[in-house]
Amino acid sequence: MPQATPRSSLLEARPSVFLLAGAFVTGMFLFAQGGCGGDECQDAADCREDKGPPASNTEWVCEDKRCEQHSVQVPPPDSGTDAGTPDAGTPDAGTPDSGPTTVSVQVLAFNDFHGQLEEPAGQILAGVAPDGGPVRVNAGGVTYFARHIAALRAANPNTVVVAAGDLIGASPLLSGLFHDEPTVEAMNLIGLDLVAVGNHEFDEGSTELLRMQSGGCHPVDGCLDGDGFPGAKFKFLAANVATGVDRTLFPRYDVREFEGVKVAFIGMTLEATPESVIPTGVAGLTFKDEVQTVNALVPELRRQGIEAIIVVVHQGGIPTSGSLVNECKGAGADGLISGAIVGVAKGLNDAVDVIVSGHTHQAYNCVIDGKVVTSASSMGQLVTDIDLTLSKATGDVVEARANNIIVTRDVQEVGAVKELVTKYQELVAPRANRVIGWVSQTLRTQSDSVGQSTLGLVIADSQLEATKPANLGGAQVAFMNPGGVRADIAQGEVTYGEAFTTQPFGNSLVTVTLTGAQIEQLLEQQWRPSGATLMLLPSAGFTYAFSASAPVGSRVDPESIRINGVTVDPAANYRVTANNYLASGGDGVQVFVEGTNRLGGAVDSDALEAYLKAHSSQASPLPAPALNRITRLP
């Protein structure tokens, strides 16, 4: 039965051969300065940096601190089969049989990278100090992430690198300004093999996501970096994203073979993706149940002689606050994590051995219903090292062990990846560093007990102001969705890069006409029958009260709904602004779809910039708004 026992060190119980293997043998690392100097090396990545790509059908190996070339088996390129047909997979390079009965396979996994090429803010909880206090360390940054992946891969030639969705989307300016091409290029260098689509992969629509796979310049902006875009060398997987009968947007799974033993990787996103992206971005797509999708594939895989099955899914769980990265503590059954991934794990066929999950941006290392279930936080701060022992006789997983490893910054950066990041930093710097305003205190995404946040309210105010003129919408109130507010804005000067980071989606504003009764319905839809709550952030002048103990659907007092102190008339018409995500029914708020006299407006980040310029200066920074627009009653 699989075990989620963490190993005590990075390379403990590993083979001694340091071979950097993977699906892409040539072109992964460009010739770059760096490495150990001379003929000395730490690992195969150094050899690539110092000596350039190896000869055809060979790979660099670092042995006794010297670079040598060893022969490897190279998988053929994709044949271009239909996305809806299962990918037959290609055999991976392997070493001679290390034992008579088993083969060792390593899966390196991460999730929710979100285009975070630079070092992310915040720290990872690494342990507990002798006095009981937390021990936190800086973690992440793609140049360090690349080194950790290279070192781990070098320890086992039978390695596959996978990502559980949201590799791109909701990205900082460095990647987002270039439609996430920099992140795809970085992952090509690192040697990512497979990625399951996440909800944020659809931020710019399915057509744009297909471009991420196949390459080519953006249809509107072209190639902003001045050269072409080759597309992803890794494969997107989308088993539960259907484009028609028996057809999927990307392959449903990929099969890898190691020393005669096959391993299947099924990739999926959460079924609820349409509720969290712009509806036009997923038009024509059907998102199917995750459990039903996998269970229907198990017989097909077994007919191919496959017994080892790994599910890579963009859905996740919630551990207890303050849990360490390799714990599984939570509010669920038996004190384990809670959340949607628990039901998924219990519902999946017992043939599934490992579930690589994501979406919740949490770290955990669990065994649920006999399956290893992992998640690696977010933004490249962790990488999960999953070690499989496979039976050569049966193809079954004899043992599965997982370990969440912190991506520390005490390792040498990979030169080729650093060059890529530097290239885009130089391209983006003129725009990112432009000062667009000042704030008197940090504007925060964290909400109070009723769901109000200072930054969310400022964004709502900016959207109201941008659409208040009669010719721009005639708006009387604006609402902002909390999930669209991604990062704090620090006290002091505000740069364009900071403003972009907090609103990285490029949504446009839409103003519609709603009746007072529809506004009340809109507010009631914040509480779902399922128990979930989504508190919209209203603009200045809009106030209301709700009763937390009242039944769902009857929590808002209609008499308390006011615009500039005047009670809203249920029969009257009002002009209401939201971003096009909400205005299209995003987050399940369907009332906006019923709105009439729709008028498009400015891009949300432009509205925020204009608001800051109009209402702040270095001498008079913008104050944080009071959190007094929503009142909670017993």
C-alpha cells in the first residue's frame, strides 16, 4: 500500500549516477556563463551551462565533478494526433536494470505556479523552533526552482516532471504582460513534461491556451519580446474538458515506460472551472466530473497492460493553519485535510495510486483511501518528490513515498533560466517601474469579518469613477469580486507593476441596468445553499445590512440597501458596473447576465491607474477607505 513517508534528505537512498534525463534531450538549456568553472561540475545542469548542448542522442553526466556524455534513448516527437484521442506515450530513458524484480521511478510535482518567475513574497513554514515558535524560510524563484529540479532529476534517470494546473494565468507583470510566454519558455528550459490544465489556464480563453501548446505570436499583440514563440515542449492534459463526443481539448492522459513498466498520467482540472473564468473563454467546452472521468479510463488503461496510474488534477484540499509542508492535519475525517480533493480521492477507483493536486495553494502530504495525495503550495515554493517502486512482473506500484521539498535560495541559480528572466525584466522595467500614485497605508486583500478589504473597496471605487460619466455608462454603483484582488499594495508610491500584480487578468468594465429588486437578488446570491459565501466589494456610497442567522435567500434587509443614503426602489432601474468576469456570470452571480443596456468600458487596471492619479500625490497620498459599507447583524 502507498505510504506518504517523507525522506529525511534531498538525495537520500538515491542511485549514485547523476544523469539529467527527461523528454527533451536537446535545447533545454542554452549555452550560458556560470557553473562551477573549468571542467568541474555539481550536476548535469552545470555541464549544459558550461559546455552547451550535448551531441545527438547523448546527455551530459556529472561524475566525480567532471562532465561526460552518455548515450540516452530519445523519444520521438508528437505525431500530431487529435486532441481527443489518448496519447500512447513514449518510453523514457532508463538505466540498466538495478534489481531483479522492481524499477524505481521518480515523479517531481508542483502546482499553481501562476507565472511567478521572480522570487515571491512571503515565506514557507519550515519547522518549529525549540521555543515553539515558527521557523520560516524564503522560498521560490524560478532560477532556484530550476536548480532544485535539476538536482533531483539527476538522482534518478527515470524521472517525470508534472504540474497540477494554473501554471499560467493570474501572473505577475513579468509574465502576464507577455501573455505568459516567458513562463512557458522557462518551463521548456527546466524540462517540464506534463501539465494538467487548471482554471486559470483559461483566463484568456481556450484558443489562447491552444497557442500556448502549439506556439506562434499573439493574434493581437504579436510577439512583444521581439522574437517568435515556439510554444510548450511539454504536454497539456485535459481528460475532463470535452470539445465534443469522445473528444477533449488536449489528450486525456500520457503513458511513460520505464524499463518495461508503463505508468499512466491522467490530467484534469476542476469540474467547476466555468464558475471561475470568463464564460466566453470556455464557450463550447464541457467540464466533466473528475471521478467519473478517471474511473471510466481505468479499464482502457488496464487493457493496455497499465497498472500504475497517477492522477494530476487541479483540485485540492485544506490543511489546518500552521501545518508543516509534509503534514496532513485538518478538519476532515480522522483529523486529516478537508476539501474537495478528499471526496475525489475516496471516489476514485482503487487502481489509482497517486493524486497530485493543487488549486487551494496549500501544502500537504497525505494518504487518503490508500492513495498518496500531495500538494506543493504555490508559486514554485515547493516541489514534491514522489518515489515509486514498480513491480516488473505485474506493473503494480509496490510502494509510493512522497516528500515536499522547500525550494530554498541557497543553491546556485541555473544560468540559462536566469538569462531568460533577465531578458524579460529589461523589457518590462520601463512600464513596471512607472509611478502611478501614492497610498498613505498598505491597501490589503485580507478582509474583515464581513468580507470587506481596503484594496477591494478602492478597486470598486476606481471602477465606479471610470464608468460614472453618462457617456461611459452612467454608473451609480460598482461591485468587485474578491478573487480578482490578488496582492496587497504597499504603503508609499504605487508602481504600474504593483497595480498590475493585484489585477493581472486584464478584465474590462461592463455597465448594465438592473432593477432594485435585481440588486437585492444579487446581494442574496453571495450566500450559496451549499454553505459557500462570496462577499462582493461595493463602491463608496452603497451600503446595506444582512442578518447572519437568517435563512439563505433572505439575509439582506431590502430597506437597508442604499445608494448615497437613499433606499433602493425595487421597481426602479439602476446602472451597475462590474468587470466582464462578473458581468458574464462569473463566480455564479447570474443576475448580471440578466442586465440590460450593456456598455463596455475601460480595462480594470487602467481604471485603477486613473483613480490613483486623480486622488493621490506624494504630498497627499490616498487614504485607506473605512470598512463600513456592509453591516453584519445577528
